Amino acid sequence: MGITSAIVLFAVVWFMTFFVVLPLRMKTQGEAGEVVPGTHKSAPADAQIGRKARITTYFAVPIWATLVAIILSGWISVRDLDWFDRMGPPSSSQDTSN
């Protein structure tokens, strides 16, 4: 796994985790009783995006580290995910044909 792949994997894991954390403990403007004119009652009263981004990072880092460890150990490879045999048979490293 290259550095670019690791960064992309972290971004995907972080955003997936962020979308799970985002609605947690959300208090709507309707629940708070202070609806700003021009907005819906279901709009967040106080989104606390910074706090949720920190929580997301705390969860995303160990998830990402686990995925990187699995990928780098070779426990799961791309060939394991090739369910339709589109990659063909594995090539032999002892090919003697010239």
C-alpha cells in the first residue's frame, strides 16, 4: 500500500465515520424552542461540528489502522475479493518459459 492509498483510505474511513457521528446527540431548533425564521424546525440548534470532528477522528484512526494492518499483512488481498474471477489465475513466480 502506497502513501496515497493510505491517505485515500483514511479519508474514506473518516468521512464514513463522520456521517455516522453527525446525527448523534443532535438537538433540533424545534426541540430547543428557538426556530430561526426561514429555517425548518428540524435544523440543528447547535451543530457542534468541531466536537463531532474530534470524536470522528478518535474513532476513525483505530478503524483505519486496523484496515491498514489487514491489508499490509496480506490476510485479505485483492484476489480474495475477485469473486467473478476477472483477474485470471495467479501467475507463477517460477515461470521458466523464455
